[in-house]
Amino acid sequence: MKYAPSIAFDEFAGSAKGVTAAKSRGRKYIRNRGFGNSSNSATQSEVKAIFRQLSKSFKTLTAAQIAAWNSLAQTQEGRSVLGSKAKISGLNLYLRLNHWVVACGETALTNPPELVGVVAPSEATLVLSAAAFTIQLASIPDAIDNLKLIVQASMPQSNGISDAYAKASAIGSPKDPVNTAIALKTDYDTKYGAPTSATPKVFVKWFYVNCAIGEKSGEMMGLATLTA
């Protein structure tokens, strides 16, 4: 919540105790200080660390390798902050693909791969209770070589929240695609804490990545709600 400050705060900026003084579009205001979620911050730090290392390694590529990444990038698309389609650079593509390669425990690619496409995963059954949190795919592809399942989830949400998919981030390590239920509770509770009756909803996304080339499939989404 934001508050209009008195004249006493005219020259103040920054945070102290539980409030933050700031200025936007020429208007000064005070708002409750946000502290974030420490587990989610840890995950963001890990992701940023991978990107920092990849940004450094890109600079060590040969001119021919960089040109090859730039050439492949011209065939790909990204999204601007407003959601419109936009061209990406060779560096963008290098980071996008190698992030998943490294996240799967493999060595970053120096030469751009041949992109073949990755099939999206099937629908899944989500079960969330005090004792368990699982995801079970309705089916898996016939060929699963180099394929890993990435599961992302939001922190526990109240019943009043109808969409928190944008807040979902990876829980646990990349998983092998299997026909049986995959346990998520330990990884989830370690990251966010267990859902409660006050916050019973978890918004979940899942997709495949090809760990050999870092290519990602389309995403599937589902809602898990705590049951007795």
C-alpha cells in the first residue's frame, strides 16, 4: 500500500524499518517495504549465476562461433516486455539454450545446435495434501532420450487468488519423464513451506527440455488445491 507523505519526507528516499520512501513521475510516496521470499530469492540467485557464467563464456567464443549463433538467432523469436514478438540476438539464444543445458548438468554448447523442436508434455494429475504433493503425466513420448521434465510452482496462494502462474519457478532438479506419480512435496516444502488451509492453492507449470541442446517445449498449466 502506498501513502502520500507529509512535507517532512520531501528529501527522503530508501527504506527504513517497515517502510520505503520513493519518488515516481515527480510524486513522492511511502509504501510498505517488500522483503520477498528468501527461498525464491535463492532460486533467482542460482539462475542469475548461470547466466553470469554463460555471459562470460560467450565472450570466449571464436568470431566464427559467434557469427553462427547470430545466424541461428535470426530464425528464432522472442517476446518484448509488452508481449509482442521480437528478434533475438545470438547472445540471447546462447543464454536461452545453454541455461537448460547447464541446469541439466551438461556442459554449455559452444556451437549452435540444430533445433528440432520438443513436443509439449501431456495433461497431468496434480495431487496436493498434507502428506503428499505429486504430478502424474497422462502419457509420455515414445522417445525420451535427452528429455527432462521441468516442474515449476508458485508459493502457496489464498483462495482469493485466481492466477499466479507468472509467479511459478522451478522446484527441484529436472526430472525423468515417467508414467508413475512424481513426488514434489520435499522439494516444494523446502523452497516455499507447506500449503495451509489459509493458502491452499498452488499454480503449477510443466514442460520438457532437451538437455542435449537446451530446446524447450510449450508449457502446460494446472492448479493443485490442498485437500484433507
